[in-house]
Amino acid sequence: MLRALAVDDERPTLEELVYLLNADPRIAAAEGASDATEALRRINRALESGPDGPDAIDVVFLDIQMPGLDGLDLARLLTGFARPPLVVFVTAHEDFAVQAFDLKAVDYVLKPVRRERLAEAVRRAAERRGTAAAPAPPIPVHEPDPDHVTVELGGVTRFVPVDDITHVEAQGDYARLHTDRGSHLVRIPLSTLEERWRARGFVRIHRRHLVALRHIGELRLDAGTVSVLVGTEELQVSRRHARELRDLLMRRP
């Protein structure tokens, strides 16, 4: 079972997170720290204790924006340790996801934290740690709406029409959905969206980009490179996808 440390400078949020973690059957014990400096002292004590010692910590659930040393700074420090704990970021801001996964984070959970979403993060941590985990709390399963993508941020659930999405950009284990009115980050791999939306006219043009054919305004050829104009944004087309894309655009009604 996992031993967890939650780090957040907002006391009510920290207490709620520790409570939810302790309620998960895969967590042996969870405690809290109110800032990164306190957390670093606690982690140092855990490392001195050893992986099987009484003060050991397996995973840190870490806020990002905190006064003084922030969560990303602490995660960078942990990468220099010989046996660092796993890191799950828990934040109200979606803009740091790429940096988080560059730091090998296990998961990136957006506030306000839902019990079932936190349970998924614990499952990932247990799997990464190789723990013989207890059964997870039941998580309701809903069939995806083929015409909309559900996006949650700051306690607000939005249903983004697939037809409004101009292109999708891979960002680690996440995908950023671009529309004319803004962008949204969702935890769905680009490969999954490619398969799911192929029949709706989405085509892979690069390892990082999936584009809706109907939103391509121009195909540009310049000194052997190929790009497309989607709205006001120019996106590079990789060589392996260029021929297929040209054929699809030629056949487009």
C-alpha cells in the first residue's frame, strides 16, 4: 500500500485532499504539508528512513502555485534524488501540464478534486510503484458522447462540440483541443482521438497534431516543406503524412 504526502498552502484544500487519500483502500497513510519547504524536510526524513522505514513516502500529491518554493521547483529538486517519491500534481491551473509531464509526473489532477479522479491518480501511482493494490473504489462508467467532449475546469463542466474543434495538439498524456473561441486540455491520448474521430474527418498531419479537414483553409508548399493553415494558425505537415493529406483534400467535397 502507498504512503502519501499531500502538499498545499490552502488549509481547507489540504485537509480535504488528505481526507480523500486516507479514504482510499490503496493508501496506507496520508499526511499533509502546508508548503514546499515543509514538504522537502518531510521527504528528506523519508529518504533517511529508507524505502521500508517508518517515515517512508511513496507518492507526493503536489500543488503547483504556492508562495516561496512552488510545486514545479520542488519536483525538479526531487529528480536529483536517488530514490525520489512519485509525484502527482494537483492544481487549479491546466497550463503547467507539459512541464509536469516533462518532470515525469504520474498524473495531473485539476481542482476541485473529484473522488473518482483522485482514485484514478492513486491507481496510476500504485501501478507505477508496482504495488499490489487493493481494489479501487467503484468509478461510474459513462459512454462517451460522440458529438461532444466533456471538459472540466475549476468546478465547471463544459461540453465542447466536436464539430467546433479545428485541431488537436498532443501534450504528454493530454491533448489540447483548439476551437475558434479558445482551447481546452483533456486527458485523452492523441492516438485515441485519431481513431475515434477518423470518420468525422480528422486526419493526423504530424506526430503532435490532428486536424479537422473541414477547417483547413490552405495547403502550403515551400521549399519542400508542407504546412496547412487552420484559422490563423499555420501547422507543419510531416513528410509521412503529406501525400495522404493532399489526396484527402483533393477528394474533399
